[in-house]
Amino acid sequence: MQYGTQRISNETVSVYQGSGPVNATANPLQSFDSMGVVDQREADLYSMWHTYNSWTGEPQQKEELLNKIKEITTHRTHLDSSINTINVELLGDQHVLISRSVGRPLVDDWECFKSMVRTFETHCGSLTQYGMKHTRTFANMCNNGFSKDAMDEAAKATCSSYNMGQWDPAVVGYST
């Protein structure tokens, strides 16, 4: 097993690990590289996609699986774009520059953090395991003094037309 500063050819192992903006693509189903690396947040979708591609059973069941894949990817796209819109609205251009020094906790006020996540989910749908990658955004909002009311307004404006359906936190529960 190799980590961080170890090299595979001319590239560090970290290029193939984790999820970061450098590794992100518009269509995660097409982002699996020749080494077979799958982002953990995409593993369920990858498995479903593989099942779909190798399906030999009833065509109706294959169509149902494809519809489920589409529903999941639609919700994930909604989460990503909603978080991005809210992030830009509240944090502006500084959202790219915010970072914490080594050894400091992710967030200073955990109650603020939990209320930000809950407020987002109330208006935009459950984060799901996939959406947990956005927790730093919520922490940045709290660490920079944004209120629950600011998140409430931004989330309402961003997600008011979205039908949460099966991702309604009243159905699946809240993440926090």
C-alpha cells in the first residue's frame, strides 16, 4: 500500500485518492480511470451502472434500474448546484480561499453547523451520504458568522421549485 508522497510513475498516489475539485468531472459515471479507482461517494452508482450494463433479464426491470440511476444523479446534480449557488451567494468569491489551520476543528460552533445543514435539507432535500462532501461549506458559513436566517433565505430562493420527493427529510430523516 502506498500513500501521499509515494509515486506511481510520475504521479503521486493522492491523484487517485479521495474526491477533490481536481478529480471532479461533470459525469461521474465516465470518470473511472484505467486503474479502476472509484470515488467512495460514487460506488453505489457505479455498481448500479455496472448492473445496468450487464443486465440480461427483463427489459422492464432494466428500464426501472436506469430510471433509478437517473433519479439519483438528478438529485446529486441538484445538491451540487444548490450548494454552489448558496455558497456563492453567501460567501462570494472568498469561498475558494477559506481554509482552517492544521489542528483546528472543522467548525467553531457545532450548533450553528447542525442548524445550517438542517435548514438546507428542509428546503433542498436530504444531503445523503453523497452530499456530505459539502459539509465544509456549511462549516465555512458558520465560521464566518452567517446566520441560520441567511441560510434559510438563500436555500428558499435556490430550492423553492425543487420537488424533493423521496429525498424529503420528512421521509428519510435529517443528516444531523
